[in-house]
Amino acid sequence: MSPNRNKKKSRRRYKYHAVTFKLTSGQYKSLKNYCKARRTTPVKLIKKSIERFISHYEYEVPAELYLTENQLDLFEEIENEQCEIDNEKLTIENEQLTMNFER
């Protein structure tokens, strides 16, 4: 028998970092109730929720995901609100046209 045959292969050691954040009591109750219904734990739920952020960017982040110094997303919000307003106007106009057509 060789002496290496009885040796166990050593396990890789992982380095862990603690991340903490606070929840209100209502948020915590909601989290616990949801986890109970889904038969999971809060840690598993949170890890699964943020998986796309914690698994793909270990070594580098693509250039298009970086924000420049003075870049904000204000214009996207304004455009979205404008689209919603335009959609409401179109809905109202369609309703008026339908009412006029029915007369």
C-alpha cells in the first residue's frame, strides 16, 4: 500500500465577508412570512435575489456599466413619465372617439 492512498484531499478554504443592513420590523416580518411560505431562509432568498450582481463581476465590470461623474438617470424618468402621460391622453382620445362614433 502506498502512504498517499489513505490521505484525504484537503478542502479548499473560502474567505467570507459579512455584509449587514437594517430592516424595519415590518420589512422583517414580511421577509419572514415570505420565506416561510416559500420554504426557504432569508439568507438564501437574499443571495438568490442578488446573484446576478455577485457572480458575474468578480474580475472586472464592463465599461458600459460605469457611470461618468455627472451622469444621472433623470432623463429616463422624465421620458417614462412623458410616455405615461401620452398614453393616458391617447386612451382619453380613444374613449372620446368611441363615444362620438356610437352616437
